[in-house]
Amino acid sequence: MEFIAILLSVVLVNNLVFQGFLGICPFLGVSRKVDMAFGMGCAVTFVITMAGAITWIIMHLILHPIAGNMFGDKLALNFLQYVAFIMVIASMVQLVEMYLKKFFPPLYTSLGVFLPLITTNCAILGACLYIYMKPETQSFLNALTYAFGGGIGFMIAIVIMAGIREHLLFSDVPKPFRGAGITLLVAGILALAFTGFTGIGK
Amino acid sequence: MAAETGNLEQFKTGILDNNPVLVQLLGMCPALAVTNSVENALVMGGAATFVVVMSNLITSLLRNLIKPHVRILIFTLTIATFVTIADLFLKAYLFKVSQAIGAFIPLIIVNCMIICRAEVVAIKNGVGKSLADAFGIGIGFTLSLLTLGIIREILGSGTFLNYQVLPKTVWDTHAWIIMILPPGAFLTLGVVVGVVNYMRERGKVGA
Amino acid sequence: MKKFIDESWLVLTMGIAFAALLAGAQTTWQGKIRENQAKALNLAVAEVVPAMDAEQERETLDIDGNTVFKCRAADGSLAGWAVQASGGGFIDKINVVVGISPDGSEIIGVKVVSHLETPGLGNKIERVEGNPFPYQFDGKSTATPFALTKQTPATDSEIQAITGATYSSQYTMDIVNDVLTRIVPQLPKE
């Protein structure tokens, strides 16, 4: 039951893109076509889940015990948190990149420059930091659920957006608003719709 | 971007033609997340400027030593370090503000604007030009955050830097709550980007 | 091996240099950061137990994992208890200090020390002038947990939610209720 609550909360109610403003750059950049958006969503979900698990291990099983033994204060080494997290994420992305290049070359080429940029997808770092801050995700399985849900939430957001943008191609948008302007306005309306989910899971 | 542009040009282009948020659409996450008040926008802009300056400085100093395929790793390492320093500094000297936007400071690490400047400018250019570029981009970023912050704070809370500017009685009952909520951020940024595009188009035709 | 060193020496050197830099920054500013946090906490405690005298020694207890301060008035009598508590908020934890009367029967005040709720909405849980929400707890009995309502409260155990920020209100109230049901019965008798 707890898992379902965490999953619903992070996928719908506190969606990382619409409520947390995380991962906006790929959300706007890779949402032109549905299949590309889906591929991006899968890659991000994978990286976010792995990074969530590894950063949990780093904080709870490495930094806290070492700091506790050396300084008597388990939070003493927390200043290394950001550097450690971003290094984990960067290596995970490298892994995904090599995997896609070998087994899914078409997807690899179509994602192009956006693939290494998953490193700078703030949804991933954001989710890892939130997992560390939130009281309900202190156990390993809850943390894993939250990370996975964060990825799914991102995927849902970017696929919906891509679906709408495929149709936007055929509409007559005022010239200055073409491209980013109209995309942001659509995102605003989508965010408004997601606000309607507030209330689920409580 | 021509290689022979001067430092002043490089500085100005970051503020206007290459404005990271409004034109290049980089660094959007903080632009949306912390701009519900002017104060938050200012501090976020300042912190990001510090980080982009330091990261451009280090990258440009080490540009001849960095191997191409480890460069992303080195960029993120540098950025993460200076973000941590900025974070500690805010906690030590601007405790109140750091409590308000503390969770967004680490996200400067993944602000693609900063890594983009390292990749596009700092790794190919000398220290002077890289610094000029960093200051330009930083100020351009701060200004766009400020624009969004002003619009959203005035419309959403009826205040400017926490001073009531719109009649409080009206705003207590009829506030545009939506402006401080996430959807308001997207809508405001969408409109501002549209307006900026319109003005740039007109500028080009006029000239 | 040589290739490996060739490729990675810069990353390794930079890693070590930056770690040293960070450790330096941390040790330089740590005292100041701790001081800030302690100051914020002291101010909060003084606000929720106003009868407390800063000169008197303050005893710190640990009840069921929560830090509880036993605050004394100027004449040495018990002025009240300040219970530190926290719970999940919209984004980050909400940290609260709850002031309880000496006999444990009444809430003196509720103060949010730190939170990351939405500015303009959720931040109305802060105990500052113009935000009626946190003051609703003052003087209420600790016997019954509170319930949230969107109308004007009909009974003493109802708390009116902040318009547009029902969740932030709920989260804050949950923390207070947790203190009432879990900590207050365990307060030592004087």
C-alpha cells in the first residue's frame, strides 16, 4: 500500500516536470516526436532508478558510517553529497550511452546530443536529492519506488507533450509564439490539468 | 559566433542576443522553479553567475590539458564543487534566503546553461574572453529570472520584494493564485518568450 | 596502464584538489552555519514558550526520538516544554517547534522553523503577523487531536485550512497531532 501511495504521489500529484520543474530542458528539446520522447523517457527512467539506488547506498552505507566513525557526526561528510551524486549520474549515463550505441543504433543517432545531456537532466539529480530529504523515502525499497516513479512521471509528461506537439504542426500559431512559446503555453495548460490530481493518495 | 569578437561583444551577446533563458531556452528549470518571488530570483541569479564564472575560469585555464571524452566529467566535477561552495556560503551568510531556496541551489549543477558555456566558449577561448562571456551570461540569466519574478510576484501575491503594491483587500480575495503555482510559471515564460521573439523580429525588420 | 594514467590523471588530481577545497570551505563556515541554525532554533523556542528566561539553564531531553527542551522561567519554575518535530511537506521536510504548557494540558504556540512550501500560499504556515493559520493552535487543549476544516471552525479541535494550501495546512497539523498523541503523554511530571 505504501508503495502505491509513493508511486501515485510522484507520478501524478508531485510530477517532477509539472510540479517540481525538473527536467524541463529535455522536456522541451526532445518532445517533437512521440517515439523519440518514449525512448528518452525509457533512458531517463533507467538512469533515475539506478542512480536513486546507488546514491541511497552512498549516503546511508558509505558517507554516514564513515563520517560517524571518523567525526562522531554522521552528517559531517554531507558536503561531498552533490559531487558524489553527479559523478554517479554521469557514469550511469555513460553506461546507457554505450548500451544504446551497441544495441539500438537508430535510437542512439536520433537522440543525438540529448543523450549525454541526460547527465544535466535535473529530474535525475533532483529525484536523488529529494529521496535523501523526504522522510518517507528513507528505506531502500521506498527510495527505489520513488526513483522509478519519478522516471515514469517524466516519461508520461514528455510523451503527452510530444503527442500534442505532433498535432501542433498543423495549427496556425502566431509567428512569434512558434516553437518554444507555444510549447511552454501548452505545458502550462498541462500543468494546470495535473494540478487536478492533487488530492489523490491522501 | 566569430572567434575574433571582442570581450565587450561577448559580454553583451550573453545579455541580449544569446540570453540563456529567453532566447537559447537553457537553464529553464530554475527559471521556472524559483521565480515566484523577486528575492528568490535575485539570489538564484547571483549564485548561478558565481558558478558560471568560476567554471568558465577553471575550464579555460585547463583547456589544453582536458582530453575530449572526459571533458563532461571534468565540467560537472568543477560545477558541482563550486555549487557546494555557493551553498555553504549562503547557509553561512544568507541563512534566511538559503532556507527558502536551499533545495534549488544544488540544481545549479545540472543547469545546462553552465555546462553549455564551458563546452561552447571556455574550452576554446582564453581566460579574458571566457570570463567576459560568463559575466554576460550570468547577468542575462539573472535579468530574465528577475523579469519572470517581477511578473509572477506582482500578479500572484500583489507584492514586490514583499511590499504590497496592489491593493491588499482586493488581492486577499481575488489573487491570481495560479501565477505562483507551477502552471503560472509555464504560462508566464511562454508569453515572455513570445514577446521577446516578436520584438527581435521587429528589430531585425527595422534595421 | 600508461594510457589509463594519461587519460585520467587530470580527473584524479582535480578530484583531490576539489575535495580539499570543499573540506576547507566546510571547516571555515561550519561554525557559522551551526550558529545560524542554533540561533533560529533558540528564537523559535523563545517564541513558543514566551515565559522562558534565556538566562536559565535549559535541559534537553530525548523522548521517543524527538528533542524536547525543558524551559524554565526567571524564578526557576517550569515555564513549558518545547518539542522539536518534523514531517513531510510538499517538497522538503517541515520542521516545527511546539510549545506545551508545564502540565502538558495546553499548547502555548506552534512555530515552523524551516520549510519549502510554495511562497505566497504554503508559506502562510509561518508564524508571522498576517498569517492567522499557526496562531489557531495557541491555547488549545492537548487532549484531542485536531481536524482540518475549510469553513470557520465550529469546535475547539478544528483548525481552518489556508485557502489554496490545504496540503501545507494538513502537513503542519499532522506534525502537531503527532506531538500531541506521541510525545505529550510521555512528558515527565514535575
